[in-house]
Amino acid sequence: MRNKLVIVNLLFLFNMFVYGQEFNHAFDLKLKGNRDVFQVVDSITNTVTMFFSDKEKVTAIRLNHEFQIIDTLSADRPESKYEEILGYNRNGNQIGLIWAKSNKTEIIEQGFDFSDKKIVQKKFSLELKKQTILPSVSINDCFYLMTCNKIDLTINLYIIKDGKLDIKKINLKEETFYNSSKRRTHIYDLFTEIVYPENIYSEIQVITKNNLVSLKSTSAKRKLYVSDNEMIFTFDNHLDVTQCIFINLNSFDYTLKYFKKPSVQGDDLFFNSNSYIFNNQIFQIKTTEEEFYLTLKDRDDNLLKTHHLKKSDSLYFKNSPVFQENGDFGGKREFDKSSKFIRKINSLNCGLTVHNFNNNYLITIGGLSTTGKMTTGVFVGGSMFGATGALIGAALSPALDSFNSYANQKVVYTNCLFDKSLNHLEGDVPLFAFDQVRSYLDGNKNLKLKTLFKVKDVYYLGFYQDKQNQYCLKKFDDLIK
């Protein structure tokens, strides 16, 4: 009997140990149906404010740098016509959640004031006729809803902060742009042109500093890069040039620049190209059925480095095999021939991600097919996620959204190491945080109310446990800086 008791106690302790390894932090939380989660990270104090909404309430929980609860506030959820949280703004200890109707014409700023322990709510009505909605972002504690006006050809920035609405207009009426047919056009057409018949990659993808980004995002032909004092819209629907609009967020002046891609002889029908901006430099790729170019330029369009492959060359700059997932035969395959690499990414929607690793560049180059049924929980694998991302409207957990891909969608990619001058380096590509997160999610497919965010150099995966009425946080250290 005594031995049985010892065994039972050991099993109990073992189960507690295993269970405890599932997360690093947890706090009690009871939620009802129709639940969402959203977080705001203070990069100066490393505190996190988590917002949980269910069908009745919005609960805000402030956590210190050790993920201990500092404070809580709750409020009634806005009426049902406000369907989504677009972002936030902040002023000291007051954080405003921005809720909106689906057409964005009515917006509520729901302010959680932790100093005075009160909720302050303000409504805004926007006149958005003849305007296409661009992404919403939160930058430097301000919220920006952006549109492009079809009539006066302006980019409109609707800025909400401290219960006030300000509108800034970027007038592009006199500027010349080029569409995918290389014809002169205007800015509204550039934003709304259907790049692919399936329209899968026609949306604008947002890239900022602290969230993971996959080839799914960077393969898009239209991207918005956001930093503390600048927005950059890039357009790669033209095969021979990357068109960029740089907007200064202090003066709201803009600069229009064109970055030429390598000149290649042949029929445009068999060409492919894309770009990625990182560290104030622009990385461009261009492919044909027989050639591949990777170039590095500065912001003045000066060429700094070119890597050029023909199908008969060796794939000298790869530091991992070329992986293919979800191809004709399913599963995951590897191959090393340049001819296959060039042919496959030329036939797909090509893209690249760039991030720092040991003061060098780790670049993932690849492509995705433009067909497939959208799902969640299907990941495009290996070390193919960058270290940048965004707080994006209509995505409560944009970092997790970067993991999502398309079922039965072909993905081809390889990982490459370069120095800051884009000279190839030998070395192994390690297992990064996103690989660890992917593996964990693959083994725990039924996690509820998931979110993923970054504090300093650590990613935290959050999830809800119904039976325990707990919200849990599991950390994943990252080597990417």
C-alpha cells in the first residue's frame, strides 16, 4: 500500500512537472463566448496590457516585466455593429482601443484609464465615399486609418489620439505611376489593380518591427513598411521597377522613388520579381525561366551588390537545402539544383525576407503558388519567417497570422547567410523561435484564444484553458535581433 502511495505521488508530481512545462506564466481569467484577445506592448518598460473581449465585457489586464498583474479594468463591449478592433492609441496610463464597423465609417475609441480607474468612450463618423480602405496601423502610440481617394488622388491619414481626430492628406494627383502592364496610371489604380486573377496577393501587407513575417506576406506585390517616423508604400506589380512612396510622419511630406530591377532580355510573360526593404536598403529579386538575380541597393538607387545565377550554375549562396512543401506529391522534399530552384520560384509568386543574425543577414528566398484554400494552422515551414511585422487592422494577432498559409499551396524556399555587403557566408542556419512556435502549435492544435507577441528578444505565445479558467503564456527565445 505504501509503495502504491509513493508511485501515485510520483505520478502526480511528474504530471505537475510536465503540465508546468507547457507555459511559463498564467493568470486566472473567466470568459464567455465569442472571445478575442489583443495586446499592447510598451517597449520602454517592457510591460504588456492584454485585452480580452467576450460577448459582454472587455477586460484589460496590465502585466509588469515579470508578467505579474499590476492592474485590471473592465468595460462593456461596444454594441455589436462595431465588429473589430483595428488598433490602439496610448497616452501614459491610458490606452484607447479602436473599434470599427466593417465599412470603417463609424469608429469608437474606448479608452482604458488606469490612473483614474475609468473608461472614456468617444465616437467618430468618417465620410469615406469614393475611397478605398488601406491598412490600419498603430505607430508611436497614435492610431492611423488610411484610405486612397479616387476623386482627388490623395492618401488620407485619419489619426485618432486622446479623443481627437486629425486628417492628413498626401496629394499625389500630379505624380506618375505605372501598372502591371507598364502603362502610366494614378495612385488609386495602383492600390486597386488586381495583380492576380485569383486576387490572393492583391492586398497590402504590413511590415513593422516586432512581429514575425512569412513569405506569404512578403510575396505580396504591395507592401507597407512602418517605422517610428516613416511609412513606405512599395509596389512591385511592374516587373522592371519597384515604386516607393516614403511618407514622413513628422512633417507628412512624401518622396516618390523608383528602384530599377535588373534588365533581362525576353518576354515579360516569363518574368517574375519582388522586393524587400530592410535597414534602409532595398533587396530585389528578378527571375526568368533560366536566370535569377538578387540585388542590393541603397535608398538613392545605387547598386551595391548583385548575385546572378544561370540554371547551369551551382546554387552557391544557399545555407540550407531548397525545400518544397505541398507540391504535386505532397509532403516536404529537398533538392539542390539551381535549375530546379530558378524554374520553380519563377513559376510561383516569388518573395524574400531579410533579418539580422549575428550582425549579418539571414535571407529567405522562395515562392508560393497563387491558388489554394485559406486555412489556419497550416504553416510554411523551416526557418522562413522574418523578424519584422505589424500591428495590423483586422488581425488581432498579426504575428500568429504570419504563420497561416494556404492548404495544398506549393511553397519553395531556401535560407541564405550574407554579410552586410551581401557577400555570401558559410554556416548553419539555427532553429529560431518561429520554428519552435510552429512545432509547438503543430503538437497542440486545439489551443484556444491564441496570440503571439514580442517583448525584448523573446516571443510569447498566449492561449486560454477553459477548464482551468486560466490564460497562459509560453516563451520562445529568439536569436534574431
